[in-house]
Amino acid sequence: MLYRTVGQFKTSYKADQALFPVRQDAVLLWVILLCAFVVFPLTASEFTFQTLLIPILIYSLAAMGLNILTGYAGQLSLGTAAFMGVGAYACYKMVTLMPWMNPILAVLLSGFFSAGIGVAFGIPSLRIKGFYLAIATLAAQFFLVWLFEKWAWLYNYNASGAIQVPNLDVFGLYVSGPLATSMTQYYVVLIIVSLLTWVCINLTRGNLGRTWKATRDMDIAAELIGINLMRSKLTAFAISSYIVGVAGALFVFQWRGAAEPNLFDIPLSFQVLFIAIIGGLGSILGNYLGAILIVGLPVVLNIVPGALGIPLSSAMVEHLNIMIVGSLIVFFLIIEPHGLNALWRLIREKLIIWPFPH
């Protein structure tokens, strides 16, 4: 009943191709935004901000960047964490070399450094693809992490080799550093993630998105119909790396507060890849669904068994988390390659035609 579409007529191509052709979808989005901007900040605890809300948004953004490259353009990448590191270190250098710079602007600008590095390492995609391209991006992962560790200028020659986020304010309100409140950090992350999500939705629905999909599905045929493969692939690497770089800056400046080079090692790349796979490659909503599952699962494993009188050690929780995530990846790859996003589409279709059979 909630998804009844009776009376919602489409009288033009523009209306038929609207972002929300069903009115209930727009209402659902406004409800989600109301919860994100009003309800959660008023009701969430410090634990909820730091353990669920902020990391879910940041991981969703990182997975969205990877999804642009892998899900939409079909270019495999295993170097996501390294490009996140480029964004984090670029943001750190900007705010330390130019203390007067607006920290939110620094976060947004840091993505351009990551985009430049992404394009440089994306050049091999013009000649190789598939497994070989994945190995090339893996080489970028190892090289960049090595660079973060050995190039002391990047971390201002600190003896610890780590970067420490200073107290940064905007009009007297601290948005990063030890003095920033979790609610302020959450709002900064939420606004930036919402903005970039809106940009990605419009990009993937437009000419550039169709070019990426054609390149992904059959690059030879795409080239035969006049698509410039070089521009298609390199724009995918640039935009993907930009989004991932911004996610890396938020990862350090709005959540972790400090970072060492090994924070951006290969396990983080795989974690972002798992979020994209479980959520659904080639979708925007899937990034959020996958991040909610991956970030929320350890919290559930920590809280629910204890509430039921079955306390679990932290080591057992970690092992269970790895086993469940691995099982889910195998399940979705075999049973539903389009991930949680496909399940939501199926539920939505059932709601629209309910109570009639499919």
C-alpha cells in the first residue's frame, strides 16, 4: 500500500527519466535526510558517532569512489587505500603549510592531488585490463605506502613518522582536532558526503556515466561507435581517485585524528572493495548498504551476544566478523552479484505490485 503508484502518470520523457519517477522514493529520501541531519545528531551518543555514523559515511564515500572506477567503468583497482592516503597526506600538508586555509576547503582540494596520482597510475589501463590492471594498481598501493613512510617531508619530519591532526576551526568553531566535538565532525562529513553523492548520481546518469558503462560492457564495441576509450578510462580514474582522496582526508581529519603509513595498507583496500561488492557494483545506494553492514556487524557481534548472556571475547568477535564477511562475499558473488542493492530493488518491486503476484 505504501508504494502504490496509481495516478502517477508520466506525460513526457523528462518525467519518465526523472531521478525519482515514483513519488514514494522522493518521500523516503527526505525521511532519510531528516533522520541524518536532525534526528541522529539529537539522539546519538558519542559512541554512536564514533563507532557507527561517521565511519559509515566515510566508508560509503570511499566505496563510491571505487564503484565509479570498478562498478561503472569496469577498471579493476586494488589501490584504494593508497589513494585515500594521498588525500590524507595532501590535506595535512595544506593545513600545516597554510594554517589560514579553511579546513573544509583543504579536504575538498586534497582530492585533486589524489586524482592526479590516480590518472598517472591509470595510464596502464589504456593497454591492459582485468587481472593485469589489478596488479598494476596493487603496485601503486605498495609504492605509495612506501612513499608515505620514507618521505619525511610528508609528515613534517615527526620522529614518530605519523601525522597528527591539529585543531582547525571555521569561524571559531573547531571542526577537526582534539577540540572538535563528534557532532561537528559528523555534520562536516555528512555535508561533504551528501554533496559528492549528489554529484556522483548526476555523473552516472549522464553522458559520462553511459560512456563508462559502454567501456565496461565491451570496450572494443564502444570504441567502434566513437567513444574515446582513453578519455573514458582516465576520467573514471580521475573522478574515482578524487572521491577516494576526499574520503581519505575525512578518514583522518574527521575520524581517526592521527595516521601512520600502515593505516593505508592493503587491508583497508580490501575492506573498501568488500563494501562495494556486498553493496552492489554499479550502484550508488549499494555503497551505503554495504558500509552499514560492514561497519555495523562488529558492533552487533559485540553487543547482541552479551545482551543474550553469551559474552564473546574480542578475538572471537574479530574471527566471527571475518568469517561472516567472507561468507557474505561468496554468497553475493554466486547468488546475487549485484549485492544488497539488487535485494532492495526486488523488495521495492514487490511493494509496488503488492498484493498481486509478480
